[in-house]
Amino acid sequence: MKTNKQQGFSLLEILIAFSILALSLSILLKIFSVGVTTSSIAEEYTAAVQIAESLMARTGVETPLQAGESSGLENEKYDWQVTVSPFEFNPENADINAVTAVLFKVRVTVTWGDEDANIDVDTDKRQIQLVTLKIVNKVL
């Protein structure tokens, strides 16, 4: 006797398979999206650090090393500010008249990002700051 048994997938099995596929694809797309966002943020930080290091290196070379502030805009995206202030170094037993050099504290701040976007935390203003000491011969 022959049995007429049909073989194949039921509609329920196909719907479950498509649901699993859709869920898997949405998770993969989310992972790739986060990766691209993280990559662009890292690229912005790298550019900001390069700008700050460049400004730090130019201070005292292209411009005289004296107390004051300067600021500007780089690449139409990165706001920067350079602050130079005297650094007081007064050990108790040092002879101030014997000091032949003056120290200046140089602070470079680079800020970027969209300050008007309150939709996502990642779009707020970002900032890096570099600080160093530079030395200048004292005029006697």
C-alpha cells in the first residue's frame, strides 16, 4: 500500500526561519553601525590631537613665548585656544637672582562637535586639552 506523504516545510516553520533571519540581520547591522560610528569618533580625536600638537609645537617658535591667549578655527570644525601663562617655580632655598630662564605653562584646548544637537549623547561637544611647560632664556 502506498502512502501519499507530502514532504516540505510548513508555513509556521518558514515564518520562524524568517523571524530568526531578520533578528540576526538587525543585530549584525547594529554591530556594523556602532563600528562605523566609533571609527569616525576615533578619526575626529586623532585630527584634534594632531591640531593640538601642531599648535603646541608652534608656540614659542612662530610666535613669541609670552603670556596671553589666542584662538581660532581649524578645518571649519575644530575650535582651538592656546593659553600661555607664567609658571612660578619658587623652591624655598633657590636664589631667584641666579635663575637664568623663565618657565611658561602652555595649554592647548581643541573643541569640536555639534552643540545644538540634543538627540544623541555622541553628538555633544568634544574636547581635548594638552598642557606643557616651555622654557625661555631670561633677559638679564
